[in-house]
Amino acid sequence: MTDDSLLEFPCRFPIKVFGAHDGHFEQQIFDLLKPHVPELSHDDLTPNASRKGNYLAITVDVLARDRAQLDAIYEDLTACEAVLMAL
């Protein structure tokens, strides 16, 4: 564990991403994350539609190698116009 991180790498790390439920959002997120997490499979994504079905929350469980990998993932997620919020 380093002084600047509370995480001990490698570790499982859940990422939650929110966007419009347009039928393409889940695949967009998968395609965006795959270069950062080569071992990622569709089974690692857990979608959850909003009550009215307008929005989709996707939880992605990744094996994070280091802080730089997580920073790069969040940078790409926040740059994506389809992503409303990433936690």
C-alpha cells in the first residue's frame, strides 16, 4: 500500500457508470473499458435500468492493477458523451 492510496493493488474494484438506456450504452461502456482491462468480459458488467427505463446504471467489476489504470479508466469515462456520471 502506498501513502497516496487507500487501495492495495492489485484489487477488485467496482466502477458504476450511468447513462441513457438507449440499447447501445452497455456495449459502449464495454468497448471503452476493454483496452484498459483486456481480461474484461460481458459477465463483468451488471446493468440495472431505472424505474421508468430511461437510464441505465452499469456496475463493472474490474481487477485494478494500479492507480494509473483506474485514473485512465475514469478519464475515458468522463470524456465519453454518453456517460452522465461515473463513480
